Amino acid sequence: MSNVETAPDEVLCDGSAQPDAVVEILTPREVPLGGPRAMTVRRTLPQRQRSLIGAWCFVDHYGPDDVAATGGMDVPPHPHTGLATVSWLFTGEVEHRDSHGVHAIVRPGELNLMTGGHGVCHSEVSTPGTTVLHGVQLWVALPDAHRDTPRAFAHHAPDAVDLVGATLRVFLGELAGITSPVETFSPLLGAELLLEPGATVGLDVDPTFEHGVLLDTGAVTVAGRPVSAAELAYLAPGRERIELTNPGDHSARLLLLGGTPFGEQIVMWWNLIARTHDEIVAFRAAWEDAPEERYGHVAGYVGLDGRSARLHAPALPNARIRPRG
């Protein structure tokens, strides 16, 4: 998914872990995605107090969105550098096309991971049969040694595994003895859990990881701390077990994200990740001036209104990057 803000912030993200003995709650900010009938996404990463959880550097949560009212998702071809995109849906379908030649349908409960190290471009359009669109769009920062890697695409439909009090799907990494076959460039965890009403589930986790729990629907407490819908609960490295409780009368759905502290500073602006301001300037210029040389071409994109133009980059800010705490 593209960050379609007209004036996106430049953010210098510090990948070092911050000591934290308690659960930290990250509240989302609302960002309109698209034109006059824009669907709204709720963004919890990056933000001022925390910019990464492991290599996870961007978390957008959207829906349930009535496509008849908003027009659905229609994101024209746009570029990415230095990252991998992770698409995960709860409801609806999205047609994906990219410059690696992939044409795929993103469906609920199925992972679609696109790597765009050196440069990739792609489009995303909700399918004609979609009436409700609901899911998350996540970005993973690539470590310096791999940030120029060629474009690639992976798909995985994880099995739903029943635990006592929960159903688990592991789409990246390993949890509860379940391992995803999808390779990543840094240690990562990505899983969906559906907690039964009144259930408490304890999960053994890697103590070298920091973790984030994004609540989609229902109610949940994370290590005893209540979390509201669309909030992201952060847990620092050092925990060997995470306890999740659903205190409500209905099922609760959440994502558990994790990874080793990234340990590198990255620069994020629009859809691009780099290491310096000057790299961002160069990556933007490559998209605007000669996009196919670095990013390739998306074949077959036709928007919901019949258009086929690519998405142009916003104007760069007047100032250079200022570090954020």
C-alpha cells in the first residue's frame, strides 16, 4: 500500500531497543487513503515515541470499510525501496500487480509479501466482488546488507491451528511450534490470533525479540494491560512469555508482531526507505524522471474509474531530516 499523504513527514528511525519494563500503548492516528471518498487507515507505526518494532516499521489498520460508500481501494502504481510489504486481510479481496511480473489476489488469511530492495512498483485495487474491506498493511525495513536486494514476491496460506482458547495462524517466523516457510532478511514474527470469549492464552516467545500486539476487534489485555481496538501494545525484549486475555463476551482478533531490535537508523519518506536525506532525494527523482530504470513497470493496471496513470511523488519538504526521539 502507498502512503498517500500529501505532505509525508521525513522520519529518522532509530532501531535500537528502549528499555521498558511495562506495556507501552501506541495509539493510532487517522490518515485518509485516496480521494474525496477516501477510506481511512489507522496508523500506529511510525510515530514519535517509537518508530520500529524489530524490523516492522509501518503499521496501517483499516476497515471494516463499506466499499459502496467509500469506493474501495484504488492505489495506482507507486514505488518502494529498502523494504518489504506485508499484506494481510480479514475481509474482502485486493488485486495486486507489480513490476516483478506478479499478478495476484490478496485474500483473507493469506500472506502476500513483496520485496522491493533496489526498487519495485505495484498497484492495489479492491476486486469488484468486494463489499467490505478490512485488513492491515505492514512494512518491514531491510537491513543495510540486503536493502539493495532484487525485487521478489512470496505467498503463503498458513493453516489455522487450534490452541486452548484460541486459533492461531503464523504467517512469518515461528510461534507455538509452528514455522512459516517464508524467508525474511531479519528475524521476524507475524501471527494472527482469534481469542475465544473469556480465554487466557500464554505464548512462549523469543526473549531477544521486542513485540507488538495490534488489536483488530473485541477486547484484550496484554500482560494485564487493557488494549483498545486499533491500538498497538509494545513489549520490550526480555520477556519469555506473553499472556493475552479476552475479558469480553465476544471473540477478539489481534496480530502479534515481533523481531530482534533493528539496530540501524533508517530514513522513511513517502513509500521510500533509505539511510540519508540525499538518498531519498535520488530515489524520488528516479521515480519522477525515469521510473522504469530503477522501479520497472506495472502491466495491466486499470483503476476503478478506468484510469491507468501512476501515482506521482509528493513534493519534498523544505528542510532536511531532523532526528526524532
